[in-house]
Amino acid sequence: MLNLFKAELYSIMAWYRSNRVMLVLSFLWPYATVLVLLALGSSYGSLEEWRRSMGVEYPLIYLFAASAVAFASAGIIESASGVALWHRWVGTLPYVYLAPAGFPRYLLASGVANSLVMALIDFTAVAPAVVLLGGLEGGVRLLLVLLVMVIGSLPLVGIAILASLASLMAREEGNIIYFVNPLLLLASGIFYPLEVLPRLLRLASEVLPVTYVVEAARIASTYTTGLGRAVLGVAYTLAVMTVIYNMVSLYLIGSGERGVRRRGVI
């Protein structure tokens, strides 16, 4: 498992070395998002009203942290679930599926590696702005959100694996993956209160890991006392989700792998 994880990290770094423009854009997207939101908010509303409706004390710090959460979550789902599709496109899926390490283990190692890289890139990108706005305390708050994001990325890997399995079975390529990402961002209430969502989406938000990472960002942008305890409570919830989602996803992938090995085909 460790060798697979290191190999995936090497593969990701090699990809970014060959696509440096994408690496630069990854650092710029959160700033572009915050600027667009501030421009729209200033034109059609009030930052103070938004601060009250969202329940955050430091709105700009929250916007930067929430943008990092949004881009990291979308990147985790897209990269972790797209690995199997990419292998199908280049014709290596049969070899990866039947490798001695096992397909579930490979997907898990790939998902965890991509999750860590995505979270580090997006949170490193917004760190200068947060420190400039909130000083050392703002940096500590962002670090807490990053730690929760790393924990929250683990159940996201389980969701990504399920999306990857569904795409492989339905042969719908990226359609299922591209449906999952907007749903996660819509139902997690990153840039608006969950209370404005329809009841069905509010119920869906309760089982989405991103919702709790966003809650950690909101707590870090509001609480002055009891911050660590509140964030720790969110982390416990995400840890439970990690166990449930990954057990289900690995069981389903493992069942499919055993079926493939029995039949000798993909």
C-alpha cells in the first residue's frame, strides 16, 4: 500500500512538472472565485448582510477558506474517480484490474494521494491572503480547516470510488462524475446558508462530507473561544463517515474484482 501511495505521488508530481500552467492556475482559481463573489455581492447585495446570514465573524477569511474547500473537494472527486476511466481510455485497465496489488487497494492509494495534493495546493494558495487579513491567528484558523479538509477527503475518496465504479459499469465516461461534483457543491452550502435549499437537498447535505468541512471553515471564521473543541467535533463526524463510505466502496469494488477474476474478463 505504501509503495502504491508513493508511486501515485510521483505520478502526480511528474504530471504537474509537465503541466506547469495548470499548477499556476490551481493557485489562482480560489482568488478568482473570491473576486467574482465580492464583485457580485457588492453589485447586488451587502457583505455585512451576507456575513449575518452565513453567521461568520470574518467574512473574507471564510470566503478564502471556503473557496479552498470547494476547489479541493471538486479536485478530489474528479481526480480520484477519474483514475479508472483514464486507464480505460489508454487501454491499461485490464492490467491494473488484474494486478497482484488488487484494484480496490490501487484506487484507495490513488485517491488518498490525490486528496492530499489537492488539499495542500488549494490551502497553500489562499494562505498568504488569509495571513494578510487575519495575521498569525488567521493562519492558525486556516491550518485547522486544512486538517479537517484532510480528514474530510478520506470519505470523499469513498464517494469518488463509488462514482468511478458507477461510470465503469454504466460506460457513461465522465457524466456521472460531472453530476456528483455540482451536487456536492450545491448541497454543502459553501457560499450560502443551507436553510435556503429545498428540504431534499438539506437532507442530502447531512450525509455529505463537504458539508462538515464547510462547517469547520465557518467555525474557524467565527469562534473566538472553544474553537479547537468545536472543530474536533466535526472531525469525529468525518472519521465515522470515512469508515462507512470507504467500507461500502471497497466492498463493492472488491466484489466486482472477484467477479472479474472468476470470469477472466473485464
